[in-house]
Amino acid sequence: MARVREIEEDGGDPTLATIFAKERELFGGLLNSTRVMAHCPPILRAIKLMGASIEQSGLLPRALPPLLNVRVATINGCPF
């Protein structure tokens, strides 16, 4: 059972609406981490921008960050 309620709808927040729409388009739904971090839209936006910056930097192979996410989630016993 989740300790933090997951947010599924944007509630009219333009930041959440943009992020949710993009994620649903890319993945067909929202990632668990997005639904939890949606409690604070400015932090969610900053985290998404940081992830995009890492991806665009070219310093890591493109396939590595998703593999790291899955591995960390597994170590912590979290679904990803």
C-alpha cells in the first residue's frame, strides 16, 4: 500500500496538465514517481527539467538512465 496518495488528474494546474499530457503521450500513462511528485508541481517540473538536461548533455549513453531508474527502484523494492 502506498504511503503517499498518487495524483492522477491535473486539477486545473497548467504545470501538471503539460507534464501529464506529455507523459501520457510517451508512455500511455503516468509514471508512479510523477503521480507522487505531483503534490508539488514546481518540484515536479524542476525534476523533469533536470532529467531532460542530463539526457540532452550527451554525457551518459542514452540507454543508461532508464536502466539506472529500474535498478534503483528494484533495490528499494519499489515498482517502476
